[in-house]
Amino acid sequence: FLPLLAGLAANFLPKIFCKITKKC
């Protein structure tokens, strides 16, 4: 469960960071 969650976060967080900071 945790490795899956970590993988999901690793895929999801950069997209949010991109939207917030406008840096992609």
C-alpha cells in the first residue's frame, strides 16, 4: 500500500507544484 501511495504522490505532486508555481 505504501509504495503505491509513494508512487502516486511522486506522479501527482509535480503536477500540483507546476500549477502553483507555473514552473514546469
